[in-house]
Amino acid sequence: MSKVYRIAIIGCGGIANGKHMPSLAKLKNVEMVAFCDIEEERAQEAKEKYGTAEAVVTTDYNELLADKTIDIVHVCTPNDSHAEITIDFLENGKHVMCEKPMAKTAADARRMVEAAERTGMKLTVGYNNRFRSDSQYLKKVCESGDLGDIYFSKAHAIRRRAVPTWGVFLDEEKQGGGPLIDIGTHALDLTLWMMDNYEPKVVLGSSFHKLGSRKDAANAWGPWDPEKFKVEDSAFGMIVMKNGATIMLESSWALNVTQVGEAMCTLSGTEGGADMWNGLTINGEKHSRLYEQKIEMNSGGVAFYDGETESAPDLEMRLWIDAIENDKEPVVTPKQACVVSEILEAVYESASTGKAVYFE
């Protein structure tokens, strides 16, 4: 009989309820045996919905560190606590999935990488957009060489007016930033992964707080409080890699544009290109003619079948548990996630100083 992995959930808020716990609950070889949240009521509600009968409920994750029956921990807390909690559990013999971004600072992200390597425990970061059907298909296109050498890309994370007004999203101390570290991180991770390029050379960035000070602004989740809006509303970066490849990164929660989209990328290679605007499109040249190919991500019209046999969160969780069970490298590696954090921090630093940030 295969092993049943015992999982602890640290942070029982939106992302835990929206992704982690529902998808883990579908797996037959896992059970959620501990729930921790600073609000005990939330942890209790999570236990009642997803936990075993004897599952532990606590407001202090330290009470779970020495529990040798826990195999895996999912860290779903604000960014500033990712590193501390993750490292503590790695050092106590637990595999860890940490929500994105890896950490509030690049230094903390590097400490997490070091802890995983030192302890031999597995660590991954919740970049769930890699697991979408269009992302999975495009990754195969890139790996096959159909696009050739990808030397120019754009990472898109643009909202017209969709500022998250709940939780700690607007708190720079807790989060480390605004849309760049919140949604720009997804777009950048996706782009680097497609390019399979994790060697930045120089970063130039800019950030703006142009709309965050407005009162009664139109917003998908209702007006924000200007007094609490302590982070940027937009940030942009140009990243030049060591091989010369260049990435334009754009992120915003509130920008006066009509073309919006997030967790998307545009790729330009020597043999072809691709973009994720309004679905996945591959472009190129054949027989001295230019072409565009729209990729259908469904079954092509078969009745009662939409082509989506497994959602992105479900695939993400299944492959994470599979990596542990079969001792494989997780789809999102700690080193990859760390480079994302290093580039994001460089964009913020460049925006603050007005100078380019060079990597050694």
C-alpha cells in the first residue's frame, strides 16, 4: 500500500482555501492533519472542511515543528513570513510548498535555497500558472525548438482597475511591494521558464504611485483607502540576460489601458514567436510566407467534453506530491524561484535609485 502523506497548512486564508486545500483534498494519498492561522476560527473552519477528525488546530506554527508525523507543510502566509516559516520546517525534516513569491527579499529567498540544499528536503514555490493548459503546451513548443533562440520577451501582468483591498496586499511591510511582487512575479516566472534562462545581467526599473492616492476610485473590489495604499500601483522593468536576451516586464493593479491580462508572456525567437493574448497563438514563417496559428486548448467541439481534464491547481498539487513520492525535482525549483525574487528586487532597487542594477 502506498504511503499517505500527512500535510500541515500554515495560513488558512484566501489562497489556502482557493487553491491548496481544495486540490489536496482530491488526492487519495494525502490527508490534512494540522491547520495553523493567527485567527483560530479560520483554522478550525479549515479543519472541519478539509481535515481529519483528529487534525490539530493552532495559532502558533512552532507547535507543529517537532511533530514527526507531519511529512509536508504548505506555507500560505504573508510574504514577510515565508522564509522564517519555510526554513524552520525544512530544518525539522518537512518538505515545503511555499506560496509565491518565494520571499519578501532576495536574501531571504537565498536562505531558503540554502536550507533546502542543506537539509535535503524538497522545496517548491506556488507558481501555479505554469500548470495551465496553455502554459503546458507552450512549454512543449519552446522545448521542441519551434521558436528557436528566444531573445526577446514580454511578461504581462496588467489590470485596468483591480486593486486588492483586503488582507495585507497594500501593506509594504508585510508584502514587500504591490503589483510587481504580487502579479508581476507570476508573469516573470512564466517568461523565464519558457525561455529556460535564469542568468540576469542587468535590470532597469521604474515604479509609480500615480492612482493609489485617489479617493472613491472605480475598482473591481470597491474603492481602496488611500491612507492604506502604501505600495506602488504600477512597476515596469527591462531585464537583460547574460546571453543578451531581453525581457520587458509590466505590472499594474491600476493603469489607464484597455488591453489587460496577467500571468501571460509574449515570446520572440529566431524561428517563431508566441503570445497568450486572447488564447495561445504561435507565429512564424513557412515557404516564404508569414503565418499565425491559433491553438485550441479544448477538444475541438466534442460534445460534453471541454478538454480540461485537470485544473491547473489540481495538476500543481498532484505533481508536487508525485515529486516527493518518487524523489523527483519539483516543477518549480527553489533556484528558479529565487532568481525571480532577485530580479523583482532589482526592479524595485533600480526604481528607487534611478540606476541600473548589475548582477555579478
